[in-house]
Amino acid sequence: MKLELIIRSNSSDIDFALLKDGKLIEFNNETNNNNFSVGDIFLAKTGKILSGLNASFVNVGYPKDGFLHYHDLGPHIQSLNKFIKNVSTGKYKDYTLKNFQFEKEIDKNGSIDQVLKTKQNVLVQVVKEPISTKGPRISSELSIAGRFLVLVPFSKRVSVSQKIADNKEKDRLKRLAKSIRPPGFGIILRTVAEGKKVAELDKDLQNSLDRWKQMCGQIANTSTPTKVLSELNRASSILRDVLNDSFTSIVTNDEVLFQEINDYLQEIYPEKQSILKRHNSKTPIFEKYGIERQIKAAFGQTVSMSKGAYLVIEHTEALHVIDVNSGNRSNKANSQEQNALEVNLVAATEIARQLRLRDMGGIIVVDFIDLHTNENRQKLYDHLKHEMSFDRTKHKILPPSKFGLIQITRQRVRSEMNIKTKEPNPSSKGEVEAPIVMIDKFDVEMNRILASKNKSKRITLHVHPFVASYLKKGIFSIQVKWFLKHKKWIHVLPRDAYQYLQYRFKFR
């Protein structure tokens, strides 16, 4: 497995494409005007206290106030409020919390009006970006994420990621964390901390402590609302979360971004500096790595899979619905049940990819093809859980229902990635799928043909002259690639009578 991070920068925003063995698995966009990213910490001011909802609106500088529920205050909110007051007035200048006198923890079932007052300064962190008409979701349980660990102020807890399965390794990491834990801070060890030495963990801890001290220094004499700590830019946060030995290349077309990433790599992973490259080709960076075509093919309502199977993805206000269809897939399986299982397993892999790619959150309901045996249902469920295990976003998968539906909940922290893939129809009014996706349709159709009784016949593809020219262009044309792939020559015949996107396979 090889991972590649391709970064495209322009004047207004930055696009991040994460490729696994050349296939697009994550796509993110960062705009220059996004001042409310997940992880940002604000010195804000409380607004209206809603006793009925046990929550408060908080002014963080966004047109819509943030929403702060009592359960998001954290048990040490009184200590945090005391700390903010003392730092703001200059009474407390030691930000290490070593000599700080903690207040009593608040009652789990208490009321917010007993803790917060209107127009009170409060330190909050964005846990969910503004979506649609809603303001950001915020929390007073602060955390500062590093590469190997997460620093939690006003806590004594030491915990280890549940994704680390080895109990001995968990115990080792806990011992190391307890030995370096500063007073007044808790530590959460991330999955990437597995196998790391205490020196690496301590270096990461000190970096997080420096960010905490820098933040505290901005609280004094600061008007509200003000951002006092920014999350790392998207490039650095992606590298922080996913960079490992599997990474083979990081490519960007921007000189400034190149230097920023290089500096960050030197700090967190010096041995990986050599994989960072600057894209200087005249060919646009996303064209060079085949990302544009993958985006066109992956973000439509219908998503094609191997051997004719496809997904239909629908979005409603309440949830997302995914339907699995076998299409015209040739059945090489021994039975209908086996064929359904094979299609479902392929679909489960693609669904896990689609959730990451589109960053779909909330409730997702998947209508798989019906399976009649409990053994096959369990195989499908286990396979889906395995594919979803690579997803860094919190999620939960329920076993198949009696109707064959699988329900997934996935944490929603930012707006879903939504890319318009349809284009104006050149032949008539309305819109059609992007013409570039036609090549993928040809591949699917050819796989079906070559698996059928027609594979021994002469196969001719009838298309519009413009499409025919595109298929035959160059020494190493698409037509030649088909021959190398399928070991059969596919004849391409231009047809003047055909509309631009019309095509037909014929045999003789």
C-alpha cells in the first residue's frame, strides 16, 4: 500500500487529495476565509442562557451564535473560568497549572444558569463547524492535538486510543504518559503513538504545552470575541493525523505551501522530507495524477463499481440513503446468494470510501442486496466494519436489520463535500454526466462483454467522431491501453450520425 498526498493551491482556496494506490480516498477543501475550523479556540462571550434547553448561546464572532450545552462545559468549567479571570487581570502568569488551585467539579445533572451568567467571558473550542443556517457547535472541554498525543488542560486522566489492540503496548504507553504528564493536564495517546519512545512523546508534549502557553498569553487584555488559538492548517493537520511509513510522496504546486510543509515535516518526521516534491509541470497537478477524472466519477448521484454493479446515493434533510444495485453484472457465481454476497462486499468497500471522500455525516442507511443466510450477513457486516476501520472520523455501524438494511452513524463536524459533476448537455437542453466519465462506462461495458459469449467475436465501439479521436489520440492511446489490459483489440468506428455522448458496442 502506498499513500500520496496531492495539494493544489490557488488564490482563494487549497484542495487536498489523498490517494491510496492511485485511488482517491479523501478529498478536502480549505478556504482562506474559514475562521471557524474544528479545533480553533476562542475567548468568547456568553449570550442568552436557555434554561429550558440547559444551554447557552455564545458569541464567537460568527453571524450565528455558537451553541454550548451544559454537558459540553466539562467537569472543570469552574476551574477554567477562574483561570480565565486571573489570566485576564494579570493575577496569574504561570500558565503551567502547577500551582493552580482547582475548583470543585460541577454536578453532572446540574443547570447551566448555576455555572454561567450572561455576558461572561468563556474559553470555548469549535467541535463542529457552521453548517447551513446553524452556527458552530462549541465545547469548554479544551484539547490541543499533537502528533502522538492530545493535551487536555484541567484534567488528570491518562488514556490510550482504543484502536491500539495490544494490551501490553497500552500499559507501556500509559506508564510513559504518566511519567511525563505535567500537573493539571491530562493526556490522550493517539493511535500513531504505538511503538514510540518516551523522548518522542515528550517532544510532542512540549510542543503542545508551548501552544497552550502561547494561547494563554493572548487572553490578557483581549476583547471578546477573539480567536486565541488556531488549529493547524489543513495540510499540516492531515499530515499530523495520517503520515506514516506508507507515504511515498507529497506533491504541491505552491512554493509557500511547499516551504510550510517542509518545515513541519522537519519538526515531526524528518526522515520523510525527501518525499516532498514541488509540481513544476505545465500539466495541471490534478490532471497529472488523474484526480479530476476520479472526482467526476465519484461525486455523482450514481457511482459505478466493478463488473457493472453501482451505487445510488440520495441525500435528504434527515439522513443519507445508499442503494446497492448489481446492474448488468455477469454472474459467475454458483448461486444467486453467492452473487449477491460478492456484489455486497464490493459495495461495502466502495461505501466506506464514499463516506470518507464526501465526508458524509449523520445517519446513513444502506440498502444492500438481500442475503438469506445469517453466515453471509455476518460476512458482510464484518467486511464493512473492517473497511470502515480506516476511517478516522468517529462512527458506529449496526448489524443488518430484518429488511437487510445497515445503519451507520458518522460524526458530522463540517459541511459535506459536495461537488457538481453534471455538465450542460451539448446535444440538447438539460444536464448530463461529465463526458470524461464515459471512459469508465466503456470499461464497465467491456468487462461485461468479455465475460460473456461475445468475447470471441470482433468488438466494435461506435461513437461520435470527437470521442473516437480522443480514444485514438497518441501512441499510447486509450485504445492501446484497452488492448494491453484485455488482450483484445477493440475497434473504434466514428459515426457522424451519433450525438456527442451516444455510443454502442457491436459484435460480428
